[in-house]
Amino acid sequence: MYDGKMAFSPLSKDAAPSLQELRDQIDAIDKHIHDLLIERTEIVRSIASAKGVPFGLKSSPEGPVDLATRPGREATVLRQLVERHTGEFPIAVLVHMWREIIAAKTHLQGGFTVSLHGDGLDPNQRVALWDLARFHFGTITKLSWSESFEQTVTGLTATRPATIAVYPLVTDASECTDCNAWWWRLALQNERAGVPCYVMSRLPFLLGGGISFGLDAFAVSSLAPEPSDDDRSLLVYFGEDVGEGTGDIQVLTRADCPSGVQSDGTVLVQQASLLDVPGFMLAGEPRLKQIAADMKLDPAELHFIGSYAHAIEVAG
């Protein structure tokens, strides 16, 4: 029978175990998994106590809140799970299970809601964005739609429950002008905001494994970016001379954005580019100037909007 250490202990050297005996072993393993989840939850209770935050699935008090989520650490944990995984159990299901466990742990320490930026998306893209957020943030997390950048970003720094915004990545700006405007607006917002917001994750975190959402997205929150062991960063450049990127620097998408208004009311337009660069960064790093110099860009027009853990890639 299952002994809490070995996954399988033969019942007899002389004969294969019966179907009922095998089912009994599965039942014993299930009970042990459940016991470990209960034990894990008690450790989370101790963590909440050490941080001085409420514990349990209950309404949080009003007031400013720190998100309990740790995107960098979560990415590291999931990478370690995938690396040590063996056997036929699907990796996509393994990652999904742990995403649910992580979501439950977070909600026991105050939780958060997720606001999906649906402005300009077609019905299929909206379904894909919803499924993507549900897979990443778990069944217990409340999802809702917002139809403008201003509406989505309003709750990111305000009150409980904390909010994470999810914005789609549309690589062809001609497909959706409205849904492709969030990243350059975020760069401008951070220039004048008292509390800046940053990209904290790129979704999906698992590529392959038999699942595909047909859409990428970025999660934005008031959290300062947190490193994992393999990260990339996002920069926004306002100007016409970016080109196609160099080396490991990618131009994810472009958009036209207003740069001013003439005396006759004509709106001036400039090009903005979303750059994806290797490595973890923070706002104000000297590396920003070096990237601008390498790409022959104006450093005053290059803006940091976040860092994220690079996705796990598996076969299938």
C-alpha cells in the first residue's frame, strides 16, 4: 500500500495486485495528497500571520492593499515542477493544478480580482482572453470585463480587493486599434501617476503541452517587477526610427498615438513601438540608456513598463 514516501509498493512478489487493491492504493494516495494540501494551507496561515495580514476566504477591509501574489517565485516553482516531472501525466494539467493551488493560497491572504481589457476585441478573442486569464489565475478568482484603458487601470492602485488588469497583445495594429493602445497609454500614465503600474506576467506561461489559446496577453498591477531565473522586459519607444529590432530585442507591435494638437484642432500623430528585451529590468536602470544607444534611439523617448518571466516551452 501507499506509505507516504513511495508512489507504489507491490502487494505481492508472486502475483500482480488485483483491480481492487490498485484502486485502494489510488484512494490512499488521494488521501495523502489531501493531507498535504491541508498541511500546506496551515503553512500559508503562518505566512499570513508573519506578514500581519488577514487569513481566510472573507471580505477584506477597505483601504490600500499589497498583492499577495509573487509572479517571479511562482514562475520559478512551476519551472522546477516541469523540470522534475516524469511519466505520462500531462504537463498542462500539472501546471493548471499548481496554478489553482497558487490562486487558492493567494486568496486566503486577501486575494484579488482580474479586470480584462476587452475594448475592440472580437467575440473569439474575448473568449480566448477569458480562458487565458482563467487558466492562469484560477477558478476562485473573479474575472470581469472593462471596455476602456481608463476603466481598467482605475482599480490597480486604489482599494481592496486588489485588481490585476489583463491586456491582450495584438501584433497587427490594423486588426484592432483600440485593443492595441494600452501599452503606450501605460507608459504615459506611469510618467504622471503617483503610483506606477507595471507588467508583471505574460500569458500563457506554458507554451505547448497540448493546449493553445490563440492569443497572448500581459498582466499589469501595482506590484514592482519581481525577477525569476529567466526574464524579459518591456519598453515603449515614441518615435519613427525603431526598425525591426536588433539581436534579442524584438518589436512586438506598433501603433499610432497622439502627440499633440495644433492650433486649428488637428491632432498630431506619432508612432509608438513595444519592445521586448532580454533580462530583468527596473524603472530608471542605466541599461535603458545603453539600449537606446545601441539602437540609436532618443533615450528620453524610451520608457520601461515592466518585466515578466519567460514562458515554459514543452512539446505538444
